[in-house]
Amino acid sequence: MTAPVLLFSAFGVLLLMGAPITLALSASAALTYIFVGQELTTLVQIAFSSVNSFPIMALPAFVLAGALMESAGISRRIVGVAEHMIGRMNGGLAVTTVLACVFFGAISGSGPATTAAVGMLMIPAMVRRGYAKDYAATAVATSGGIGIIIPPSIPMVIYGVCAQASITKMFLGGVIPGLVFAFSLIIVHLILCRGKDLTQGMEAFSLAGLIKSLKDGFFAIMAPVLILGGIYSGMFTPTEAAIVAIFYTLFVGIFIYKELCFSAFLKSLETTCWITGRVLIIMFAAYSFGRLLVQYQIPTVIAEGMLSISSSPVVIWGMVIAFLIFLGMFMETLAIIMLVTPVLLPVMTSIGVDPIHFGVVLVCCCAIGFSTPPLGENLFVASGISGVTLERLSARALPFCAMNILAIILMAAFPQIILWLPNL
């Protein structure tokens, strides 16, 4: 038995036995390391290297910013603005959740951080208004993936470095696709919520109410303006923007809204440690698994095999999108980008695909990976907040993922959806 066969066999058997996904990833990786004669101390080094990177530092910082925003009243005001934009309609609160993730995605640049920040506020609110708890958690988890498409985006920074492409153009290229993703999720919510009474406690749309919510939430809406303005002006990097978000939230919560007290600050730290710790453990397990994939060049073999089948751009796009979505089920986003960019980018450019076009589609495929098991970081975060099992959330997420895949196909077929803003 070769190492790759053992790796996937052990992983599959553990999943069938009902082992937690994190355990299945790490145990199958450990078993393969033993089989090939490597010392298990290698896993310790992998655990350290998986979290010892500058972009990963943004995760706990943005999670803390999100937790503080909830305690400081910023998240509530952002949601209030989104809610007044929608008004009273069936599925309105689910649509509000999508819009809130768009707003918060412009602050965080991280899928799990967006899921955590919006989920801690919206999941209880949706349950109180008649939504099933698993539906509420799924709504947040699937919308949280928009956080890496709407700029600033940490994965887009990583792609820009790997592909030597303009990060500013990547950010601009992600604006319309992020809105397309949001619109596709809204369509699914409106279909699934049709005929249900989910409008209790919601106000009808009015211009006066919207203006009032904008006035009340001015400093909340200014958060993404400050973060994006600082990044585009070159004042700080996306990771440094996470620290700026924390201090901005502290200032607004203590001196302007005056809702952030010391006990709430301590609770925010506790929440940050719990969510970050859980996600980092998953990342370590996925990184160990992905390390073996790279070591045995499995993605390279698959990619070369796919691209040798046909030279048709349509066929190649179809295979590449399917391949990236498959990788997103098993590997962490940054690892996928660093792994496939050197392999697939030369092939895509040879058939006339713009590097910015390919990069944004790559990030969008990775965004779906946040909502698909076994890795599905957003599902883990939403599961931790709601207490709903990962299996129930995974089943609920299927129609949302299918609609997002259709959106990606649309972006691949019509490059100007991505390239219009960068080309301006």
C-alpha cells in the first residue's frame, strides 16, 4: 500500500466510523507519517508552521474585533442598517444576514471571522423570530464566505504575492463577484422562506427609518471605510488592519456608544480564545493532511492529468473549477492558493485567461470550501455558536453551495464581471 492510498483510506474509514473530522484528518496524517518512517515530531513542527504566519495573525485579531463589535453595539447597528434596507418580508432576516456579512467582510477579510462576528448576533435573532436553529446557523456560515471575496481579502493578498499580480486590482476585481455571491444566496433564501411566516417583529421599509438607522450607525458603517481606506492608501496591510479594527472598536464602544464595559471586554477575549483555538486546531489537522498531498505531488498529478484531457477553454475551466472546489473540501484556503497557483496559472494564461480573472475565480472557489465538509471552517464556527451538529449544517448548506457554484460558472464565462473595475 502506497502512502497516498493509506492516507485517503484511513481518512475515509475514520469518517465512516463517525470520528470527528478534525480527528480523521490528523489521525490519518499521523498514521501515514508512521508508515513512511517519519518521526511524529514532524507533526509538532507542522503545527507550529501552520499558525506561525503573518496573515494567520489576522484571524484572532478579526475574531476579537467581531466579538468587541457585538459588545460595543457596532454589529447591532450594522445589522440594523441592513434590516432597514430590507424591510418586512419573508426571509428578510436571512437576507439581512447576507448583507451584514457583506458589510463585515469589508472589515475582516476572513471567512471564519465574518461568520463569528455576524453569527453571534444573527443566529439568536433569527431563532427568536421563528427560524430553525440549523437554518439560521447555515445562513451565517454560507454568507461568511463572502468575507474573503469582498475586499480587503487575505487570500487575495496571498494570491497577489504568489502570482506577482496587482493586489489592488485583485481587491477591485472582488467587489462585483462578492455582490454576485450575496445576490445568489439571497435568491436561495427567498425561495426557501417562501410561504412561511417569518416577519414577526420586523418593521416595514421606510426612508425615514433607513435614514435614522444610518445616522445611528454612522460610526459602525465608518469601520469598513476606515479599514479599506487605510489599505488602499498603503497606510497598513490587511493584517495590520485587524489591529486597527480592534482599537477603533474599543474607541467607539467606550467613548462614543458607551456600551463596552470591562466585563464585556473579558467575555470578548474568552470568545476569541475559544473560537480561534478551535479553528487553529482544524487548520493544523488540515495542514498536516495537505502537507502529505504536497509531498507526494497529488494535486500536481491531478492537475496535469486534467489539463492533458482537452485544450478547450470551456472544458479546462470546468475541470479547474471542479478541482478547486474538491480541494476546498480538504485543504485550508491559503494552502490551496500557494499550491495551485504555480501549477494552474501558467496553463490558464496560455489559453488567454487574465491572471486577475483566474485569481478571483480561485478565491471564489475557496469561499465555497468554507461551507463544505470535511474542512468547512465556517461550518465549525457556526456549529460552535449554535450548538447544531456539523452534519445537519452540511446538509442544509448544499443548495447555497450549488447556487454559488452557478455564480462561479457565470464569472468564468463572462470575465468582465471580474475585470470591469480593475480595467477602469
